[in-house]
Amino acid sequence: MTNLSVADINGYLAATGWVRQPEDWRGAAVWVHEDDHEILVPGTDELSDGARRIREILALLARLEGRSREEIASDIGAPMADVQWYRAPIVPLEGHFGLVDAVTALTSAEAALSAAARAVVTGPRPAFDGGTPKAVRDLLARAWIGPIVPSQNILAIRVPLDHDHSGDQPLARRSLVLLQRATVLLHEASAEAHRTGDISVFDGIVRDGVSADLCVALARFAGPDPGTRFEVGFRWARAMPSELPASKVVFEAETGILLRRVAHRLRRLPRQNASVTGLIGTLFDNGGEDRFRVHVRGEVFVGDGEPRKAIWVRLPGETAYDLAVEAHRNRTPVRAHGTLMEVHRRLELMATSFDRVPVDRTEES
């Protein structure tokens, strides 16, 4: 905790509502909180009493934020890492971690993050088959656990964000955004299923990244049947702010049983391979729950069935949608491959690949 840099401390204070005063005091930066609390941050990392001053800063922040010094220090020292956390019966309790619970919690946290990242990389699916893509393996290898703080009783996963020179958000951020939305939708669908007894409501949120893999991973956090309530939370890296607020989702007792039933159902949904080649007639993105869809007219092939003339295609992300916008503007044909699913009683192709079809100008002339 005492190896934090002055630059990271100043960055943390600036991002959490502290205001730096125009004048320093004996070389130290003066930061003031709205409640008239004051922090002096050394002007350099080389002071002989720097470690003591950092301990004092962490003690004040812990008191004001109601969090542990260890957790705050981890946030300060990792400005480019998003945080996902769990509070559940199988996570550390008073600083102790049972062997079986530890294995279950860590493998479940890995499985949940993997399911979200795979939905981003390959497109949403009811269940994932085959090997894990390299981009997802690399993401999981960079994530780390901690700190495990006795007073918090949570399991925190920190996921570093890599700068993407293409202008896209890093895979880590896109994965956690999808995972946050998927947990919210699972919470809402669970409430409806408890009310109506109908779990088919979960079929319609597969397009948002919900999968059998994710359901099983989250169900394990409820503990043994019938299970208890558990929480899933998200915070975003301060060096790459998000428009989404930090949030948590609370799953009530017996949700674990329900999610296991849902996983069983999703694994048995029909998953026909499909492809389409043609021109985009309609673009659709409402910026909210229903995003990145295009209507393609051309040659549609569904398994060994009869060809169709048009189909809605749900694209794997914003980059693909931008490509679709350009193709629509230039009247360039496109090709999509993926899985056929029924969404709101309408067949859609959940695209795992999407690209323009090169036009042979010689033939065209």
C-alpha cells in the first residue's frame, strides 16, 4: 500500500470528487473535499517519510468512503483496470477462504468473464462449444484477484484495459459492459419467471450475451441448493471513464436453482447454422436494448433447408455495424455467417462473422 505513486494518488483524488487548490503547501498538493476534509499529497515520490504520508492518506480515504485501505490502494494503483466483484456464500468470509469454495468461486468467476468475452468475440450464442478463442484466453490471463479484505467479504476481479489504437473500446471493457447488462437482464427475467413460472422468457435475452455457460457460472455463487442470495458488482477504470455508472445486481435466494434450469434449456435450443449474402435494406440500432441489426436481402441458406430471400442479421458489435452502415451507403453486398435463432417470434441470424463481399468490377462493366 505504501508503494503508490504521487501521480496515481493525484489522479484518484481528481476522479473521486476532490478539488486541488491552486497553491501548493511546502511543495505538497492540497486537495479539499466538499465536506471540508483536506489531504496533502507529497510533491515527489522520493520523500523520506513518503510511506507514512501515504498511510495517512489511505486512512482518511477509508474513513470517508467506508471501504478498506487495501481496496482503495488497489484502486489507486490500477487506474487502467475495471473491477468486477461478487459477494456470496462461497467468497472469502472474514478473510478466510475454504478450499472447495475457493476453487468454485475462482473457476466460476473465470467462466462468467469467459462467457461474456466469447459473446463479444464470436457473437452471442445459447451455449459455447469448442475451444476458447485466443483473444479471450489472453484477457483471462491478464485478470487478477484481490485484494481479499476480511472486512469486505467480497471477491474482486480486476481486468486491465489495453489501449486499442483502432479507436474501439478494449475487449476487457466491452466484455464487462456486456456482462453487466446480461446480469441485469437475468435479474429481470428471473423475477418474471418466478412470477409466471415460464422460463422461456430467457430465450429472448440470448442475443444480449446470456448463455448457458454464464447461467451456470452465476448459479454456483448461490451455493448448494436451494442457495442463498448473492451480489454481482461493477466499477470502471478511472483512467478510462464509462458513461455507465458503477452498479450492483442482487440475486435473491433460489435464483441458483432457476439459473441451472435455464442453462439446461438454453443448451437444448435449436441452433441451426445459417448464412446470407446480399444487400442491406434496413439498418436498426435504437442505442438501448435492441442494437446492431440489419435486414439483408439476397441468398439466405439455413442448414439444408430451402433458401430464403431475406433475413434480419444481428451483428456482433459496433465495429461490424459501422461496416454495415458504409456498405449500405455504397450499395456494397455483404456476407454473414452465424446461428439461426427465434427472437420475438422472428427468425434472426446471430452473426459470428460479417464482412463486405468484394465486387468484381470487370464483371460489373
